[in-house]
Amino acid sequence: MDRGTFITFEGGEGSGKTTVIPRIASRLEADGFETLVSREPGGVSSAEKIRNLLLGDEDEGLDRYTEVLLFAAARRQHLVEKIIPALADGKIVLCDRYLDSSLVYQGYASGVGVEQVREINLFAVQNWLPDRTFFLDIPIDVGLARIAQNAREENRLDQKGRAFHEQVRDGYHFLVEEAKERFRMINADASIAHVEEEIYASIREMFV
């Protein structure tokens, strides 16, 4: 069976990834495709435990390099336990965050260094990279306001200051310019229906 298709979704806090991904999966399933929806950090039991350590309310006082390694470890286990088998079965994998999140949040915004974080994560994923990545771009104030208004899961990253979130957005723009063939930038300040349609149309183009 042909290898499946690996699609990731990236964006700052409140960009709407978690809302739009199940809607895209439903439409693809209706079209006859098999899909797998997952998230990072997490997706499998051991990686979810690491997620709780990294993003929980309690301040664990983790060193920023320790955080990079923990994210990479969770990513590796999620990849081998869930993503690779789904791709081997020919499924379309829709993943809420992947290695680009580490490049932006730990490498760029937290100051560890994009290339150092990239090297660690390329070792972790062993060249299992997305076929396409959607960056849901949204103004910082709009994203943070959505978090305040909606009953979505809040994590420790949501509580960081505006300057950090501005750095995150800048980091994503840097990655988009660096890998234009893989990335598609989506205006996430539009209605959810519009965002869904734009992403869905882009995915369908991959199968023409």
C-alpha cells in the first residue's frame, strides 16, 4: 500500500487549530479517505505524561534545554507508536503541532537557537517530515482574546507575556519563508468556515 500523507498544523495560541482539524478530518472521511487525528506533545500515553509535565499548571522549574529534550522525546514516541503505523496503512495523518513548534517556541522565542533545536529534532524524527504544514496566522491580541472567551484547554504557554507570543509569530513567519514549498499560510482571523474551506481545498489539491 502507498505511504499515507502527513499533514501538520501550526500556529500561535488561539489560532483555531484544534477547532478546524476535526472538521477537515470529517470532510476527508466523507470523501473516502482514512484519517488519523493526533496532537503534540502527546498523542500516546507516554507522550501525554510528558505533556502534563511540560504544559501543566505547576511550575516544574525545568531548564529550557531539558524542555527541548522532553518535547523531542515525546515526539519520537508519538511518531513511532502512532504516526508511522498510520502512514504505513495509507492514512492521512492530521497532527496538531509537530517539530516546527519546537523550532519556534523553544528555538526562536525561548532563545535556545533554531538550529540547535532543529538538530535535536531531526535526530528524533529521523527524517519523518510533514508533506504539508498549515500555519494558521493570527494577530496576537485576537488569539489571546479567543483563549479568554473560549472554554478550551489552557496551558502554561498561554500565560506567557505578549512579547513571547510576538516572538512565536515572528518565528513562524521565519519558518514559512525558509520552507515555502511545504508551508501554506492561512489567515486565521477569518471565519472558521473560511479557514476550513481554504485548508480543505489545499489538501484536496494534493490528490489531484
